[in-house]
Amino acid sequence: MSSDPDAQTADLSFEDALKRLEAIVAQLETGEIPLDQAITLYAEGDRLRARCDERLAAAQARIDKISLGSDGQPRGLQPFDAG
């Protein structure tokens, strides 16, 4: 892995980033870590959250909705609309 924190975050899968983010939250919630370390962990967590958001947005953009005709057979695909 690269020593650049942003590069390290970019290399993680969604699942790995989420696991690391959950571990960071658990550490921060204990309140038992020094302030400097808490700040470093918070910054890492913020990068991981952004990475997860990017991954989710990319996945959502790839989802298609199958539309069915009146006979119940697939008629075509429509882009996913979360709204």
C-alpha cells in the first residue's frame, strides 16, 4: 500500500472501507485515545466516508430498472431513479 492516506483509501473496496470506518468510530466512541490520535482517526474516517459515498453513487448509477409489458414479460431497461 502507498504511504499516501488518500491513495490507501482509494484502494479499499466498499466493504473494507466500511469495516475500517466502523472500527474508527468504535475507537473514537471509547474516549480513551489521545487527542492527536483522535484527530488523525477522524480525518481518516472522513476520507473513508467520502470513499463509501463515491462507491455507493457509482453502484447506483449502474442499476437499471426492468420494465414489464402488460403481458408481464420484460419490455426493456430504464435508468434507476431513486427520487
